[in-house]
Amino acid sequence: MKIDILAIGVHPDDVELACSGTLLHHIALGKKVGLLDLTRGELGTRGTASTRDEEAANAAKIMGAEFRINLNMKDGFFQYNEENIRKIIPVIRDSRPDVILSNAIDDRHPDHGRAAKLISDACFLAGLDKIKTTDKTGKEQKRWRPKAHYHYIQDYFLKPDFVVDITPYIEKKIELILTFKTQFFDPNSKELETPISGKDFLSFIKARNMDYGRPAGFTYGEGFTAERTPGVRNLFDLV
């Protein structure tokens, strides 16, 4: 299936936390969005891999994504290596996205930056004809390189290269985040507390989006960094 945007997260809920407002906005514009999780988040303090699977599927349905795939890499211990790059390339070639969004290049969780590099190189290598891959039917895939690869911003406050207005979608974004009910605030939960399970965490998410939105003139925004300089053909695209 040809899609417009492929959003990749190393853990289920990375995409919802960091860029789901942007995805909702583009789905509303008629764009097709696919989701790819590298791991099942099995090392998470709260919940299990199975509950995360269920939550991720529900979030994708609510968002309106065309598909959600999990590559079942090893949470916390996946390596930057050829094997894992070759797991990502077939998804890129099969879905042929024009834009890929992926993990922050530097962040508190060590998986995030490592995944960012892994995904970045997979984007490049997916465009090389001499790297051969096959789809699920065994048919050889054609090369495909996305037009752009951007990194969403996660826990660390990074200076964005651009900001997307998500003001109309902030409440829907919170709904998507809360789909991962094992991970976030639940007064009835008996599980251990984590940095994201506190009652004030969703307020932090909203405040962060306000912080990124304000300089751009938006009430709420999501920030992204770019590996190459973004270009425009018309100055009024920046107004």
C-alpha cells in the first residue's frame, strides 16, 4: 500500500506522545499514514508486551492509520546492525512513504537515539538497487527512498527546525496517549510509578506543545528536527 507518511517509534506509544497531532492533521488533509513499532516495549515497568500490543492496535484504529506493524526487535538491547536495518527496509519499500517521522536523535532513553540512527540509515539504504529484499509473498521489492526524514522531539527539549500546528487536534492527541492505559496515570493501578505515570504528566505534554507552538504563533505545536536543510519554493509558504 502506498502511503504518504510512515511514523516509526522504537516503543509503542512513542509516536502517540511525540507526533500524533501532526499525523491527525495530515490524515484530516486526506493523507495516508502508516505506523511502525520496532519493539513491543516489553521492558516497560508497567503493563506487558501483550497489553502494549492491544493498546497499540486500538490507538492505530482511533487515529485512522492504514496499518500498524511491529518488528519485534529486542527492547533495550536491539543493536545497530545490518540485521535490524534489513528488517526496516522492506517496510519502507512496501509502503513507499514520501515522509518518514522517527525518534529523537538524542534523548533520555538510550533506545531513542539509537533507533533514530538505525531508521535514518535504513531510509538511505532502501534506495539502493543492489540491496535486495522481498515482500511477504516472496516477490522482489523495488528500491524506494523517502523524500524527507524528520525526527520528532521527545523528552529532552531540543530546538526544532520547524513546528507543525496541532491546535485543533490536541484533545484527540491526549485521547490517543491515554489509549495506552497501562502506561499513564491510573489512580487504581497497583503497579510501580514511572516518570510518565504521574498525574501531572499529561499537563506536561500540553505545556510542551504550547511551548513549541508559541514562537510559531500556534496555541499548540509539535517540533521536529531535520537532517538536511528544509527548502521552500515560495517565501509565502513560511508565512
